[in-house]
Amino acid sequence: MNRELSDILAMAERERQQSVLRISFPGWEHEPRPAGWTSTLRRPVTEEMAEAGILQEIRRDSYRDLIQALSAQALLIEGVRRSARSGSGT
């Protein structure tokens, strides 16, 4: 495969991955980097969220690692939401 075609395919794969990230994790802004990804939470992290381990920004070297990190953050965010709804603190 020639270099130009390889670059086009890699760019198409990045765009597909970014689309999946936007759909799966809409509360985050996702940006590809030359060697990995950065996702930034669209809302400010409150003190309660930070205490629960929620991060404002996540950087990972691979798409797979980013998906794993965002999935873990989604669980933490849901825990904070449940805590807030039940009126109990952490």
C-alpha cells in the first residue's frame, strides 16, 4: 500500500473513532493527538466530583485506553449523580 493511501485510511479511522467517542461520551470533548487522544469534560469538575476521582481531562496513548478511562469516569459520574439525588454525601 502506498504512503498516501495509508495516510488517508489512518485519517478515516481517526474520524470514525472520534465519531464513536462523541456518540458514546457526549459530555466530553474529544481531540486526537499525534500519539493518542485527549478528552476534556465539558462541565467544570466540582469538589465532590474531584473527591470521587472524576478528572477534567484525560490523555491516553491509545483509543482503547481512552475508552476504558472514559468508561470508568462514566461510572464515577453516575455515582456522584446518585449520591446527589439521594441527598447523601460521599
